[in-house]
Amino acid sequence: MGKYMRIALPLADGKLCMHFGHCDLFALVDVDSAQNKILTRQDIKAPAHQPGLLPPWLAERGATMIIAGGMGQRAQDLFTQQGIKVVVGAPSETPEKLVADYLSGMLHVGENVCDH
């Protein structure tokens, strides 16, 4: 992986949304992974929910990784096909905390809370 990443995180009330496809906003966090540093954060409105829409939609916006609480296997496969790495089972925290924890190797993921 290069030194630049754009990490997408689904949001609800400013924190990670536990059910990926039902969020209102996505935080797009640009990271310099060589320096383990957050560069910028942009919040964008999620499109209306449609199966299979989010992987290409986020890929078009430059996402290279997604951190989620829960995500079904089919959605994970669709993201992988778009070249987007998927991390599931993340806790409901702020995007900055989750990205910082990921960069430092301290992101503790639990069970995938989505089973469809």
C-alpha cells in the first residue's frame, strides 16, 4: 500500500454507525500512512440506500479502505472487488479515534454485528 489512504467510515450522531448500509453520513479521512498522520476529514451525505450502490460510490470518491461496525458478507465482497480493504467489528467511536487506533495498530475489532 502506498503512503496515502482515504478511509471511509459510516456515521450516526458523529460516531461509527453500527449498521453500515443505514448511515446518513460518511466521514472520508485522508491519511499519510508513512507518517501515521490524519491529513483531512470530509463528511459527505450518504446516497439513498440501494443494494450494491455504496462500493462503487465510495470507490469513485477515492476510498481505499472502510472501517465498519457491521457489514454483510456480500457487501464486503463488493468492496473487495472495488479494491477497497474492509475492517469490520469496530466500536462506536469518533472517526479520528478509530483511524488513529488503526494507524497505531491499536484498533480492537470485535464481532461483525451484521449477519446479512
